[in-house]
Amino acid sequence: MSGIISYVRVSTAQQGKSGLGLDAQRDAIRRFCDANSLHVEQEFCEVETGKGSDALNRRPQLAAALKAAKKARCSVLVSKLDRLSRDVHFISGLMVHRVPFIVAELGPNVDPFTLHIYAALAQQERRMIADRTRAGLAAAKARGVVLGNAALAAANRDAAAERAEALRSVFAELADMTTRAAAAELDRRGVATPTGAPWSAMAVSRVRERLAGRVGRVSASHSAPLRRGRPRLAPPSISVAIRNGLRELPRGASKPMPQRTENGDNTGKDQQKANDAHPRKPS
């Protein structure tokens, strides 16, 4: 019997604790091995999402499975292709490692070209799942269903307010700085953010709003609506000056626009032509 490296994965910790998704994958792999005279030399199990371009960096068990398969010169077996990923680019990147993959659901004789096609279908399926989820949430919200966990949201707001209050003295020293300068200064002082990431201008702005008691309200600098539509035209006096070739116009001066008569004649323009043809003599 030929050896093989198996890889099983679920996306969330809750799925990992239940073990139902992992057991189903193991059963599919076991049936495939029995039907094709294979035995699992080593199994790698992971609880991690498959999303993101850096998914391989966040999935050490998959990297270890690739390394073990390359060392044993065997294939990596998964129950379904989406256990690797639903991203075509990610699966193409895995093929660069020159480690063959076998998908139990697809059979043992699937070439890389076919895997690319199925990967594209899996990516489309992920997009459709996301669309259905958003549509379902929107419909529930329209029916009046309260989405999210209100208690958890309140707890998060209280925790954020406490963190901001603990930084009040530090932010008082940085009150005269811009948000970008304050963020750089906080990083220089070694003040940590809740996530451990560097300070950003937006994070500084949010802490300042919490300290000012304006959480959840839009500041005046951001509340002005964006002006859309056609741009405003220049005043008539400026437009006439530009059209007549005038470079300067006295402050407060306004050249009258030509008036049209009832029959549509432009009397102002005709009078201007008459003046140009017979200029007045200076007295």
C-alpha cells in the first residue's frame, strides 16, 4: 500500500471543538484510502480560516503537511478542495511547491488543469455564499430583527471607554499635536494599542472622541455633506469679462448681461456692435 499525507481543516474554533466537521473529513479520507489501497502515514489537523492572500503563513499545519509530503515523496490528501482553499490564486501558489494534491471527492486521477477549474468553481461558490448571507441579513433587518449581540457591543464600548480613560493623561500631553503626529509619538513612547498594532491617525481620533464624550457622533469637520452634481459657474460679471477679453475687473463692478426682447432679439449685443462700428468722439 502506498503512503499518503492527510490534511483536515475547519474554519472556526467552534467547529474544531465539536469535531463534527473534522470527523466527516476523516471518514471521507478513510473511505478513499480503502478504495485506492492507500494508507495515511501522517495526519495534519488545523483550525484556521482559508481566506486571505497570506493564508499559508497563518496555516502552519498546511505548511508542515507540504514539507512532510515532499520529504516522503508522496501526495497530500484532502476530503474536499475547499479544505485547501476557495481561492484560485492560493491553490495555484500551492502547486508551485511541486507537491501533488489528491482530492477524495474528485478522485485520484485529477490533473492540475482540472484542479484549477474546480478551484474557480469553489471561488465562485464562496462569492455566492457571501451574497446569500448578505441578502439574508438585509431581509432580517428589514423585518425588524436586531442583528448582532447587543450585550457584547455594550461590553466592547465600555472596555474601549476604560482604555481611553486610562490614556487621558497621555493624550492631554499630546493635545496640540495632529492625529498623525500623536500616533507617531505614542509609538515612540511604547504605548500599546488593544490589538498590538501600531497607532494610526484614526485610532488617535477615536480615543480623543471617547475622552471628549462624543462616541458615536460625527464631528463637525466630518459632518458636512459632500457637494455633488455640476460644478458652480462663475458669476455673470466674471463670465462677461472673460468673454470680452478683459483681464481685470474693478472690485464690486458688475457688467450687465445682454437683455433679450420679447421676439428673441439680443438688443444688448446689437447695441454693442453699433458702438463698435461708430465709436463716439471724445468731447
